[in-house]
Amino acid sequence: MRVPVFRGHDASSAAPPIVGGYRLASSAAAMSLSVLRDVVAKAAQPGVVSFALGMPDVELFPTAAFSRVFDRVLRRERQALQYGPPFQPLQAQIATLMEKRGAPCRKEQVFLTHGAQQGMRLLAQLLLDPGGRVLLEEIVYEGCRMAFQGHAPELQTVPTSAAAGLDVEAVEERLSRAPKPAFLYVIPDGHNPLGASLSLAGRARLVDLARQHQMPIIEDDAYGFLYYEQGPLPPLRALDDRWIFHLGSFSKILAPGLRVGWIVVPESLVPALSAHKQGADLYTANLNQIAITRFLEREPFEEHLAMLRREYMKRRDVMLHALAENLPRPAATWTVPRCGMYVWVELPESVDATDLLSTAIETEKVAFSPGEAFAIGDSRRARHCLRLSFANSSPDQIEDGIRRLGRALARHLAAPPPASTRATPPRPSTAA
Ligand SMILES: Cc1ncc(COP(=O)(O)O)c(C=O)c1O
């Protein structure tokens, strides 16, 4: 079997990038921009219904509660505006949260970060040598590539599917015949962009492989608390506390503007991780650490989470129903996510979703993320796919937007534009 390998960049052979007369570091050559930037700009035009970005709905933020909390904190806790080391009461609150998530840990194992995104980057700094090998799914959250790319990693992809997520057998096969990677990155729950959740058996097997090969796994659990009717599956960290490095975040369950997340790591690695964190930004924003702690202590967080699950499940169901009403079957298929914010749609292979996006925005004012933005390496495998986020639109907007998408697709299928001349696969830059 051919091993798909992709390099961020090759510093030895590439000419140093010159931008505006400035000679940049050779690693800057790999920091590419993408089609998603255009999508963001176009999707923000007035009247466009956008399913493009993985943003939670501002209407669902606990804004009033945070206004009370910030006010109280600023009146009573003057050190909140000071530099602040990791706030131990927050570490304790997160340890309690991890227990509710089914993966208990000690508060000393909770490492605070500016979001899961920073957690990814810090772990890459900790585990990945320049040019080192990373195992990851062939279609995956584009932000991870950005977090790792400064190390010019050798990205080895493993098949993944909208139905089942990561192909664990393929991981096993890869490990049996190739040197082990620095780590495997995976999103077992509410996969971005596929919407898939890994089966219980798949989780157990993956953890066995991590133990057997002594391979760290970065488990990205950004969506783990947003589970719907079937309830949560145990995260990988529930099955192993040595090889699984668990990323958590308040972004999708409180508000991303707070920029607070965490890594659950073995205590022995905390000093090395702290050194990287200090090099990056000294400490996580103290005011936000303290405000979140007081919020969790005083406000009904469980009720808030239950409200989010109810609301997002309703939106998911409205979207699934609207897709069934408006997209041609069996030509189009889509996932039914049990967790997270995304529905992944597969169209006939003749459809180029990036071309469809242009016409969908122009003619129907509806936007989505083209699948190829999430493909590592060969983007053609996801060219006919698209990601829809149901989190950031009201049920009425979802019904209306999917009707528009259905019309745009029907027109596109009836009169496809001339074969795409796009030579270079777009590289994503906008994480969310
Ligand atoms: C899978 C995944 N991981 C991490 C992040 C970034 O999370 P944070 O806001 O906590 O940095 C996102 C954002 O959309 C995501 O989809």
C-alpha cells in the first residue's frame, strides 16, 4: 500500500520567501492562505445565509451571567487584571468537568491554554521535531495543520469516513510497518468537518495501539460536551491516562472570545509544557480564567449545557429534514452527527463544491465550506463534498438556506460550469 506523505515545506531546497521586500524565515513559505478566507468574506455579505463557519451562536452565549461575573470579579478581585499563573480553582473546576465528561483526572494534570488551538500548538512544540512525522486523518480540521506546520512535519494521512471516522485498522497497519510518528491527532467526537464519532470498539482498539507502540495521541475534544440524543461516548482519555493527551475548550460551550481551553497531560510533562507556554504568551488571560471559575462556581452551568444541547439538536434536526426535502437522493448523501456542529454532504463526484459555492453565493446567497478545504494532501478526494454548520443559524434560516442550496445545486447539476481550471488546491487558513 502506498503511504500518503505530505510535507509542510522543505526548508533546504525552497528559496527564502521575500514579502514586501522583507526576507522572511523559510518556515513562512508554508504558512499559506486559503479559499476559506474568501468564503468568510463572501459569506459575511448582507443577505447571505451562511453555514460556512463553525462558530457557536452569539444568541446562546451566557452574556448576562458573564456581565454579572465580570462586574463582581473586577470589584472584588483586584489581582484579576494582574499577570496570573494557572488559576488553581479553575484547574479544579475543569477536573470536575472532566469527571462529568467520563474521564476523571487530577487538577494538577489540567494545563490551561488560550483555547484548544493553542493546546495543539504547544503539544506539537513538546513532541514534534522539525520534519517529524504526524499521523492524522486525510480529511480533518484545518486548524491542526496550521498548528503543526511551523515544524515542517511529514504529514502521513490515514483514511477516514463520514460514517465511522478514523480508520483504526489503517492506523494499525501503518504502525506495523513504519516507524512510529511523534503523535497521532484525532477528533473522536463530533468530528470537524465530518460530523462522525468513533465507535466504542474503535476507541478501545486505538488506545491499545497507543499503548502497544508507546505513541502519544492528541485527542481533540472541542465538541465532546455537545452530544445529542444518544448520549456521550467515553473519550479516549477515559481509557488511558498515559498516552492520551486530551484537548478541551470552553469555546463551544461558553464563548470562544474567552479563549480558554485546556490540555490534560501527565504531571511529569507540565514543566516542559509550561516553558513553551511562557515562551508563547507567559500565561493564559488572568481575568478570563477567574471569570470562568466564578461562572462555574455560581451560575447553573449544567442547565446552560442542557440548553445548548437542546438548541443545537433542534437545529441539526431542522437541517437534516430540510436536506431530505431539498437535495436529490441518492445523488446526495450526508451524515447524521450524534455530537458537534457539522453535517458533511457528499455530492456526485462530477460536482466541484468550490465552483458550486461561487454560484450558490451569487445566485442564491447561501454559503458553506467546500470539502477540499479540509483535505490533507490530495484535495480531490473531498472536492465533491461540503461542510454545513448548523450551529450559527436559527431554524428558520436553516430551512430557508437549505432550500436555497437545493435550488443552487439543481441548477448546477442541470448546467455544470466548464471543467474547473483551478490548478492549485486551495489551502485553508481560517480555523473554525
Ligand atoms: C476540532 C477543533 N479543534 C479546535 C478548535 C479551536 O478551538 P479553540 O477555540 O478552543 O481554540 C476548533 C474550532 O473550531 C475545532 O473545530
